[in-house]
Amino acid sequence: MDNMKTIVLVVHPNIESSRVNKKWKEALLSVPGITVHDLYEKYRNQPIDVEFEQQLLLAHDRIVFQFPFYWYSSPPLLKQWFDEVFTFGWAHGPGGTKLRGKEWVMAISIGSPEHSFQAGGYNLFSVSELTKPFQASANFVGMTYLPPFVEYRSNKISDQEIAQSAIQYVEHVTNIELNPKIRLRNYLKQLEE
């Protein structure tokens, strides 16, 4: 996994008007070993090319889903993408092992402040609780669900904070030690030295 290949699926219906997701995407474009794939750019008015998408997933080890939080979930194209690309016999069911062992990371921008996503907060639940369907999907197809990258107050933060967020985002998605198995392996190697 030291030569890990990462694909970032950018799923924002209007990325040009987005301050955070646009900056994240721009920051990723200059990182070697990362494929940036904008789903709305490719599929806004046309059917999803399932075979093409599946081949992209097969060619990468870490799959990052980048999107703004819409009604406590993802924009609709990502749901459609899951429905069409994670097919029976390919991603799940008999013979559906193609995604086993791959890593699942989410990068989510949220307009509200972090304190509103907790018990007793405005939204009542944490982001971890609200993203359980994604975690369950990762588990269902045999992927390793890794810690998400979340930016709160995305519609209110300064340009400087967005620039810093983009740096932290790149560090997050390129950090091989997000995976606890790799972190443990590296720790054990250090003990042996």
C-alpha cells in the first residue's frame, strides 16, 4: 500500500459557486498519485458509464467521496452513482468482491457549526451518527471505512481558513496511516528497529 492510488469522487452540483469544495478540488489536482473525478462535470446530463466507473474503482486503493452535506446525506448524483455502480455480483452478493479491502474516506463540507451536530445541538445528532448509512455501505461491500474529513461553517469561513482547510484535506486523504492496520504495521516495524 506504500504506492497507494487514490481517487477522489467530487460530487458538487455547482462547484463553481462553492468556495470550499472548489478549493479542495483545486488543491488535489496538483497532488501526484491522486485521480480527481468530478461526477457532475461528467454526468450532469447523461447516463452514468457503469463499466468506466467500475474500472476506475478497480484501479485505485483508496476511494474518497467529496461532497457538501445535503439534507443529512449526499447530493442526489452520488446516491444514483452508488445505485448503478455498486452492482450485484460485482460489489456485493455472490462473486461481488471487487471492492473488498479498498479504503473508503469521506470529505464533507457542512454549512453549520460543529456544535450544532451533537446530542442536544440544533441537528440533534453527530456527523458520525448521520453518516451511518455510508459506513454500513462500506462494510456491506467489504471496504475499510476510514475517518472522514469534515469542514464545518463552510459558508462562513474566511478565504484564509479555506486555504488552510485545503492543505489539511490533502494531508488527510494522502495519509496512509488513516488505516489502523497500516498504522499498527508501521508501529510494529518501529518497535523492531
